[in-house]
Amino acid sequence: MECTADSNSTSCTCTYASCSKRGKCCQCVQFHRANGELPGCFFPPDAERTYDRSREAFIKAYSRKPA
């Protein structure tokens, strides 16, 4: 499978723009999984901007009751 980093980068929701894995989804997922984390694109925008990629932050983000 060919990496489509250029096209992935245009739709990547991660705000950590200087990341060397930006748009390289396979590398991003592997990196975060190895660190017990989730990629930023799995989080809603307000939670993603905290750069806390922990499982706990993911659960907290989606456990909030809608306003």
C-alpha cells in the first residue's frame, strides 16, 4: 500500500503541525499505540488541542454530557 501523506495532510485534524508523522497515518497510529495513546484525529477539536493523547483523555472527551 502506498502512503498518501500529501493528500492525508490536507484533511489531518491534528494541530501539532511540526509532527514528522503528520499525514502519515500508519506511522502516527503505530507511534501513539506504542505509547499507550490515541492519535489526535480520534479526539473532538477542543480535546485534540490539549495534546493529551491518553486513553483517559479520550474517554473523558466522549463521556461529557452534551449541553
